[in-house]
Amino acid sequence: MKTPRKTIHAVCMLVALLVVTTAVSAQTKVAKVEELFTLMRMEQTFSQLMDVIMEQTKSSVMSQLTGTRVPPEMQADVDQLQADVYQLLLKYMGWNQLKGEFTAMYAEAFTDEELDAILAFYRGPGGQAFVVKQPQLMQRSSEVSQRKMMEASPALQAVLAEWTQKMKAKTPPR
């Protein structure tokens, strides 16, 4: 018969082993996620995404602010504003700021087995082709979405105008 002291010791050893195993497993998952991010070229992809966002907003910044095109004499000021906004966005949303949270999110979302399968795909030629072509596909997808939004804009404006009229009719005069 085991003494209570030996039983407590055995339980403590089991708990310690479980904690160490869990910590090693978590480190392994983090390493897998970091490898996945490298294979996916996440830092480069994020940089390209930021560039696309800035390019798309570049032409519309002044028109949104003033409803007009940028006069040539103000272009340098608008360019400086865009550069400042870009740096601000990088400060808060650059890959270096997001990597830790994204790593934790991916490690929590995927099991070790799922990460192994995802890594196998991205290590192969199909996965690497996907990584190389993804930025162009994202750009083209964005263009298609913008075009479709422009097509829907008149109908959307009509729905909003009708809704506004209904709300005005429901609102008692002051």
C-alpha cells in the first residue's frame, strides 16, 4: 500500500509532466504557425495589402474631403497626408504589430494535425503557386467588388432615399 506522501508525490509528478507536455505542445504549435506564416509570405502579403489599400484610397481622399478633384497646387499636401496616414496605419496595423495575435489565433484555431496538413500544402508546388498568385487575385477581386458596388450604387441610393422618406413621414414635426 502506498503511503499518502508517495501518492501526493506521484500526483505532483503527473501534473508537472502534463504541464511540461502542454507547454511543449503549445511551443510546437507556435513554431508550426510561424513556419506557415513564412511559407505564406505573410509579412510581404500584409505589406502589399497595405499598398493596395493606400493606392485605392489615394485617388478618393481629396474628393471625399472636398467633393472635388485635387488641384495640382495641393497635390504635395495630399501626398504628405497619405504618407502620414500610411505610417500611422503601419504603426498600429503593420505585420510586426499583428503577428503575435495572429500566431495565437491560428494556434488556437487549428490542431497539430490540421497545421501539419496545411503546412504540407504550402510546402508543395500548389501551395507556393497559391502564395505567388494570391496578391494578384486579391487585387482583381477587389476591382470586381468595387465595380459591382458601383453597379449597385443607384439601386442602393434609391432604397436609402425611400427609407429616408419613410422615416421623415414617421417623425413628428417639431
